[in-house]
Amino acid sequence: MNIAVMGFGVVGSGVVELFEKNHEMITEKSMQDAFDLKYILDIRDFPDSPYADKMVKDFNIILNDASVGIVVETMGGLHPAYEFVSALLNAGKSVVSSNKELVAEKGLELLEIAKEKNVNFLFEASVGGGIPIIRPISQCLAANEIAEVAGILNGTTNFILTKMIDEQMDFDTALRLAQQLGYAEKDPTADVDGIDASRKICILASLCFGKHVYPNVVRTEGIRKISLRDVAYAADSGNVIKLLGVARKAGADKLVIFVSPCLVGRHSQLAGANDVFNAILVRGDAIGDVVFYGRGAGKFPTASAVVADVIDCGKHVNKRKFLGWSDSAPDYVIDSTAIPGKFYVRGTGSADAFSALADVKRLSAPDAPANEAACICAAASEKALLADLSAAGFSAELVMPVTDY
Ligand code: HSE
């Protein structure tokens, strides 16, 4: 059997290098007699690449070559990745993708085509880069009813928050450093505004709870509003601030899902995931809490997950792996601002505004202005909390869920 790789960027070139470096072992594990890389599709020229003889620019060469049974999609973006992947699946080829946008937006449809054509569509690398998470959820934890999945799903924002927490670097300086180190893009919107994490929590929620969740229904808050004083207030309460994607079952056929900076207990396993590392907690009825930790991005960590999927496709020719979910009703995702919880609130006004609330803890931070207050409190919902505080003359500027992980 032959394979092809579409997109020779950071991840795609990592896939090619890893596949060629460990070729003998990979072939043996794929249970194929021959398992060879035949094409690399990219619109750019790579005349000096050792793989120049495999480069093609025309997608149809791959689509129409019956000897190609598995195609890797590491192009990123929705178009033309979606058109290419659906054409390949329809042509009876298995596809492996690292593309979180593609899986979050089109996963349901692509998995249905794969099922109809009796091929596989695998995407281990789309969440958590090199961290095994898709296969552990769909296979190793398959006996569990999952109640909740929560994770640090974006390395760039975790790096920025770590610099703010450990070195008191302000947000703008930490972002510039992340850009200099090549973690953050020149336009850092997808990372710092939580869009990347939102795509990843959609994939995890779809997988854990069996119904597709689209990114446009996920309440998404990034880390731009976090100040060094929030970091200090959080420390005063024994917590650190982490950007989390959270998906939680909320009764029969309902789901709470959001991306938000959250307070996480300083000794929790999620708090220990720093710098560009990712960590994902899965809460099952038999396993309890289990945490997956590692490199959520990067050339070879991501290639590690992609090539493992390629091997799995090689082992499952004309056999489907159980992986999929169904469509969701329009009211499947409920309003996350309407559920009870514990919240961190920072704003302007007197802390007396919190006196009617339960479990109130006033927080302090060095250099806090006299008219600023920050508290942790329990409330019937975020919406109700903000209404009560506003009625008491307090202007809330930042609200974050306080977690129990
Ligand atoms: N920009 C992403 C991150 C890359 O920082 O985690 C991996 O999806």
C-alpha cells in the first residue's frame, strides 16, 4: 500500500521525516507487506528537499491513484482541506488529519462518509498534538460514561499565562515573547481569544458525549483581560489561572461547554501543566479522573500522533474502527451563564456588594486600587451573580469559573 501527504509545512514535513526514518518498524506495525510514501502535495516548490521526487501540485494525481490507500491531510484551514478529504473518503481512501478546524466544523459529515465507504477517518493529532487523547477516549475509556472533559488545549496561551504567573511578565510582553519564540502567530487571535481551544473542546465533546458540537455554539473567552493583579488575586486564593476548554454533561441530552480562563487549585494536575504543554482531564464513572499531559504542538510531537494513525489505517484496511458521533439537536448546548457554580469576580466598587452571596472570600493583591475588589463566591449562576452585583452598585470587569479539578 502507498500513502500520500497533503501539505508540506511544519507538521507535514515532520510526518514525512518520521515515516521515512522509522520506515521499517512502521511497515511492520502496519501489517502491510509494503507501506511506502508515494506523493507529497504542496503548491510550493521544494527543489532542494530530499523528497523532491515525490512532490506533486495536482490533487487529482493522488485522488486517481488506486495504489494510494491512505492520505494524510496536514494542510490546515477549512478549504480546500474539506473538499479534498471528502473526495478522498468518497473514493474509498482512508484519511488521517491533524486539522482541528476541519474536524470541529466537518467531522460529523466526514465520519459519515468514512462509514458509508468502509474506510477510516482518524484525527488523533487534532487535539493535544502528540498527546494520546482521541484513541484513549474512544478505546481505552470506552467502558466509561464520561461526565466531563476539561483541558489546557492551547500551548501559546499556556506559555503566556505561565510567564505571567511565574515571572510577573505582563500580557503584552509575554505575547511578544511567544511570538519571538515562534509559538504565537503574528496575528495571535486564534490562540489568545480562545478560538483554537474552542475547536479542540468541540472535538473532545463530540467524542466523549456522542453528539457533534460546532464551535459557533461554544461560549469562548480568551486571556486578553487577564492582568497581573488577577494573577495575584488568584494566588491569594490558592489558585492559578489557566485557559480551559470545558465540556460537561448537564442531564439527559444536554451539554455545558465553554472556553474561559478559570481558577484551578495550585496543587491540581492541570495547574502543573506549564509553558507550552497541554493537559486534558477526563472524568469517567469507572476511571474517576484521568489526566493526559504532554506536548500539544510542534513538528515531531504532532507527527508522532499522525503517523500512529497512518499505522492504524494500515492495520484496518476494509475494516472500520469504531469512531463517530451523531448530529445534535439545536438546544443540546445550554447557556453556561445560567448554571450554578463558584466564581472569581474582579471589578470596581465596594466588596460590600458581595455580602448577600454565599461562601464569599475577599481576595487581596499588592498595589490594588482602593476602589477595586476581587472575591470568590458561590452563585446560582453567572448571570444572576452579575445582576445582583450590578444592583448593589458593583461593576464587574472580569468573571472566571472556579474549578474543582
Ligand atoms: N497554536 C496552537 C497552540 C498549535 O498554541 O497550541 C497547536 O494546535
